[in-house]
Amino acid sequence: MKNKSASQSAFFNPRVLIGVFVVMTGIFLALVGVGVLSAPAANIAKALGKYQIITSSTDPLVPVGFDCSTIHEKGIDKQENMRAGAIMIACGQTAGGSSSATTATSTLGPVGRLFQKLLAPLAYGAGDVDLVTGTETSPNVTQSETYTLANPDNPNQIVVAYNDSRGRNVSPINISGASVSTDGVTMFTRLALGSGHGPFSNTVGDPVVLYHKPTGTWFTVWLDGACGGQGLGGVQDRHSGGCC
């Protein structure tokens, strides 16, 4: 009978097997730690959220009964407006943001804080003009996604439309905001309805501003709740409008 080689005997040695197991476990934990193996887990979480039906919602931007499996079909995952972001978070397709700027900043290390200071504007606000005039009521004080247009016949007339969360909790929801200057950006007036909310009710953001030169008429386009929930609606001078 032939004797097994030293290498074959070593392979079946319990101490060698335990050592190999410990090493492999360490490698696995290291890969998980750096995120190499986190993608499958994230994909599983997304898959579970994908087939979820929203049965209750405290967020006016997230409709009850929304089918998360229709996110891609409706293009929600390609949109940047407030409603799309809220739906993506509710369906588990993306992480929500931090509720505290202080908490987010405190997680930066010394190098991160140094870069933050270096990238900050040297004279922030020095030559800026405030678009958001009037009162602000916390916590709905967020504005984003500005669209700016000047009248080609009179450059002193400037309209800036933007998402404005001041009407987030009214019914119907109102995420519209617009500011107008008639003196070439020296001063802006923030438009509002009599209720104090944005000028275009039942809208959820993503503004576009147009000027119709032959008639001297301003138009805006928004995601409109009356146009299929997430369709585009056009408004003429805050009065008449329709779905695009």
C-alpha cells in the first residue's frame, strides 16, 4: 500500500482546515466591509420594494395605492421632481436624505471638512438677489430646480420658476413657485395666490417658462395633478391652462 503524500495528508488535517476556514471568513467579511458583496443585498431589497403597494402614506407626495412595480413604466426612476423622489424613497428604491445638516456635516473627517471649506464660495451672497421674498414657514422652506427666462423684447422683464415646498401640505398640493423682476434683476417679487401658496395650484414641480412673442404672453409648464397625476400641464398668466 502506498503512503499518502505529505501534501494530501496536510489537506485533511483538522488544524489546517480550521485555518483555511478562518482565513476565508476573514476575506468574506473584508469584501462585505468594502461593499463588494453589498450589491446583491441591495438588489434583493429593491426587488422586494418593487412589488410593494403603498397602502398608507403620511406624505402628500406619495399617493395611497401607488404600485411600486410601475416605477420604471411611468419613468419615475428617471425624474428629479419632489414627488418622484418621495415615491422612490417610499418604495425602497432609494435612500432618504438626512433630516439634519449638522448630522451630515459631523460625519465628515478632517480632510472632508477641509475640502468643504475650499469648495465653498468665497463671497456667497455678495452679488446675489433673493428670489424667495415674503414669509417662510418651517419645515416647508425648500426651493429647487430653477428655470429662468427673460423677455426678448424687454430684458428687464425676467421670470424665474422653481419648485417651492411651501404648499406641500395644502389640498390640492402646490409645489409651484415663481418670482418676477421688472427692473433687470435688481429686485424680485415672489408670486403667490391669495392663500399665500404658490401661483399654480395642483402642481408638483419641474417648471418650464415660455414667452409667446406674438401675443406678449408668458406661459409655464409643470407636472400637474389634473393631467394623469404626473402629466404635464400648461398655465397662461396664472389663469387659463390645460394638459399638454
